Amino acid sequence: MFESPLEDVPQRALTGDLPDEPQVARLLREAHARYAGLDEGTVADYIPALAEADSALFGLALVEADGTTHLAGDTAAPFTIQSISKAFVLALVLDAIGHEAVHRVVGVNNTGLPFNSVIALELNQGSPMNPMVNAGAIATTALLPGGWLAVHEGLSRFAGRSLELDERVLRSESETNHRNQGIADLLTSYGRLAGRPEEMVEVYTRQCSLRVTAEDLAVMSATLADGGLNPVTGEQVVTAEACRDTLAVLAACGMYELSGEWQFEIGLPAKSGVSGGIVAIAPGKGALGTFSPLLDRAGNSVRGQRACAHLSRSLGLNLFASAPRGKAHRDG
Ligand code: GLN
């Protein structure tokens, strides 16, 4: 997935802070220019309405933990949030019912299998394994007290504005999501779904059909980088503990079966969606929201991944990178 090495991109040493604002803005523009012409990947078509997406669109947004916003390219283009909603619904559920319940009912380990796998459920005695694959996401949505209204209100608080439903995508997915309906029935047969399967799939499909922009994604995920406080609206959306736990799950499972490769190259909690969005979160610093509809085989945006790899390196975001402290001291 990351065959082009980035040796020409200077690796910024970890400082605990982002570079100054003009430098962040410049590096964002640089990453956008570098990948805007990349045409690898295909638009998702298993949801018929998504096949009509404009594959030329490409937007990069970065919102710092103090609310400072940087934009490059098509950051105001609307698209449906799809699986990225799973991250924010998980945060709401953790906030409402806590760490232990999510661990027990859903799980937090990677399946190593595609996001819509049915086999993963059978291989794991009906455990959905984690809240980022469809089975786990449907089970997680069912745990949120308040149903659709709570999902809609919660995701809107993350975005700092009332998000609208894309009725066309909702209809298109509802008419064709036999696989998700099968998954919900299977969860029910294992006693793992806290609600009626048709209803839970309906709420889940609605949450996936909420319309966002790359800028919205950056604001929403910057809230996860800022201990649950939306840095633009100043509202405390969820607790800092709920953010911490959400980011741990995103690190392990956010990019599905390619999560290991993602960490190896980028080193950040992240989540993708089949309409082409990605969020990548640098705790305490800020977050990236990217949009480009061309996807790799796991359903992750190709340009979005490359841009995140570039920015993780150039902005010094990789969580696993360190510089030898003793050496820094010795060198003065
Ligand atoms: N709504 C989509 C589905 O359930 C979301 C999948 C995704 O974005 N990976 O299939």
C-alpha cells in the first residue's frame, strides 16, 4: 500500500508541538500538490449511489487542538461519512456506558478480515471483535441509549453543526445492504445485539449517510485529539477517557486488515470510510480530515493515505517515533 518511500520528505523530530502556523499551512499545501494527480484506486460501487462520486475531488483539512484550521483543496465538498461514523458513535457509547461494557460486549481486537466479513463472526463464536468492522459497529450503535436521535445529536456536536442526512445515499444503501442485514441477524442468533436487527441496521445505515466535508472530519476528530472538547465550539462532547479508549481502538482496527501497515508507515489512530474520507488523530496536537474517493482493496482512500503519511512525517506526528534524549542532552 505504501510503495513510494518518503525519503525526500524531511522527518521532523518529535517536539510535543506542531510547527508554527505558516509551516503547517505550507506542508498541507505541499502534501495536497504532491498527490492531487495520483489516480490509483477505484470508487466504491457496492452502494450504487457512491459509484457516482467525482474521483477528481481531493481535500485536506487540519484542525489543531486549539481550533486553528488549515485547508487545502476540496475541503468543502460534501460526501457521506460512512464508516468514519463508527469512531464517533464508539466515543458516544464509551461516554454513555463505559470502557468495560464495550470491552465485554463488542471487543477491541482486529479481525484481520475485511470490514463486512461474516466469517469473522463465525470464527469468533459470534463476537463482533471490534467496533470498527460492520458487525461490531452495528452492535455498538445498538448500545447507545437514545437511538438515532442520540447518534445524530452526538455526531453533530462533534462537528459543531447540525449534520444533514443524504437521503439518496441512505435509500441506495438501504435497498442493497443485504449483507449488513445478514450480519445483524447473525449477531441476534448469537445473542449479541441489543435491539431488533432491522431497526439497528436502519440506525447504522442512517449514521453512515450523514453528510460531512473534509473540514467537518478534521473538527470532529480534533475533538478526539483535545480530550473530548470541540476546539472550535468549546463544547465538551465526551469525556477524555472516552477519547483515549476510542483512539486505542482506532489504532488497532481503524484501517481494517491493513491497520498494521498503516501504523508501520504513519503511526496514528485513524479511521477510513468507503466514500473516501479518512481521519487521523495526533493526541494533544490536532487531527487531519481527508477526502478523495479513489480506494485501495481494503476500502481506504489512496490519496488520503499518502497525504497522511506525508504529513505524519513532515509534521512530526508519528506516535511511535522518539529521538534519543541522552544524545540531545549531550549535544547540548
Ligand atoms: N455503510 C457502509 C457499509 O456498511 C460503510 C462501510 C465503510 O465505510 N467501510 O458497508
